[in-house]
Amino acid sequence: MSFTTTLSKWISGVRYESVPEAALPWVKAAVLDYFAVALAGCKAEGLAIVRKYVASQYAKGDATIIGKQERMESALRTSSACAASAIT
């Protein structure tokens, strides 16, 4: 199992109740920051290049893409998001 798959499975399993109270402000800030950057960058030209490449290489899936109606294979969304974050 790849690091990306392991990380995405771990993240999807995290529950609010399991986060230590002292860490909650940091987690909230990190999530808010992620969405602010994702929304700001979802229209970036570089991201369109990444989406076009992923669409050409892989079948469509059920994972949503921030700012778009299209979907991608769920195993790819984390790596594509990381690539997009590097671009934006």
C-alpha cells in the first residue's frame, strides 16, 4: 500500500471526538487553511493541466474535485491534490 493510500485512509478515519482538545484549534486552523487555499487555487491554470493529465490516464471515479463538477478515482485525489498544491 502506498504512502498516499495509507495517509488518505488514516485521514478519512479521524473523528472530531478523537482529536485531543489541545489540538483542536490547530486542526480547525489547518482545515480552514486547506479549504481557503484549495478554493483560491481551484481555477489555477496549472491545476487544469494536472486535471487534464489525470483524466487522460485514469478512469473516472466517485471522488469530488473542489471547484469542479467532474470526479476522479478516489485513490488519485490525494496525489493530485498534492501536485496541485505545489502548482498553486
